[in-house]
Amino acid sequence: MKHQWLAYGIVALLSIGAGVAIAGLPDSSAEAPTIVVSTTAAPTTTLAPTTTLAPATTTTTTVPATTAAPTTRAPSTTRAPTTTNVTTTTAATTTVPTLPDRAAIVAVAANGTTQNGVAQTTVSLMEAAGYADVRALTGADKVAISTVYYADGFDDAAVRMAEDLGMNPSQIAPIALAPEVFDVGLTQLLVYVGNDRR
């Protein structure tokens, strides 16, 4: 019976040893009382309804970006380009044709009227103007207007002769258009006298 209680004591000691081994010896240092912080933390001091601050009066004082009145600078007086008007006066070079000397021209006067002696009167005027050896001939046709007919290259000389005789300078024409004249030969200027000169 005595051995039986001894066995129980040993088992009890072993049990206590095992318990201590598992749980560890109690720490003698005064442990701060285990503050069991209940997760249910003090009702989260629901801060007074987050004083939803009056909508942050975002005083967006849109101060008009003082758009500085456009600095309209007086246009930098851009001086008008000094336009030097160089007036190039090109003198109209009037080329005056060189006319042959009157005395060197072969000229005749033909009577184109019904009145005798009209051609001879014209011959006298031509000689007075400087024409030499002028002959008086008779034309085949009777005409109203007098005309100075010219050979090729003598058109300017014909204009001069018309002026010499007091005729209109436009009263000239190529000799190929002249009425038929007897014995005209190689004439360069032919004054065919019409009734306007009687």
C-alpha cells in the first residue's frame, strides 16, 4: 500500500514536470497585467460626424488674369523705304530716214485731167522744190484726186514730195497702182495730177 502511494506521487511529479516543461515556469517578474485589448476597440470615437467642413469653399476667385491690355506698341516707325524714283528718261530715238537728195530722184508729172498744161504747171513747182530734169507727160485716165506714186523703197521720198507740192502726205501709193502713163520709163516718183489741182 505504501508503494502504491509512492507510485502515485512519482506519476504526479512527472505530470507536473511535463506540464512545466510544456507551459514553462511561471515568471516571477511582475508582468504587466495582460491588457486584453478587446478588438472591439472603444467605439471608434466616431469623431463627431466628420465635420464635413462646409464644402471647402474653394473660393476660386477667378481673378481675371489681368490680361494686361495688349501692349500695343506704337508700330516701330518702320520708315517707308526711301524709294528713289530714278526716272530713266529714254529719249524716244526717232530715226529719221535718210532720204535721197531731191535732184537725184527721177520724177515725172502726168496730166490726169481734161485741161491742158496742168502737168507742166506741176513740173514747175517740183523744180522749184529742188527736183531736176522733171518731165511732163499725159496720163491715160482722168482722175479727181492727185496722187504721188512711188517705186519700191521711195515711199518716204513720196511723202516728202507730197508735202513739197502742198498735198496731203497720205496721198501716196505704190507705182504699180498708178494709171497708165505714156513713156514713163524708170521713174522713181510719179505725180499723177487730178482735177483737184486744176
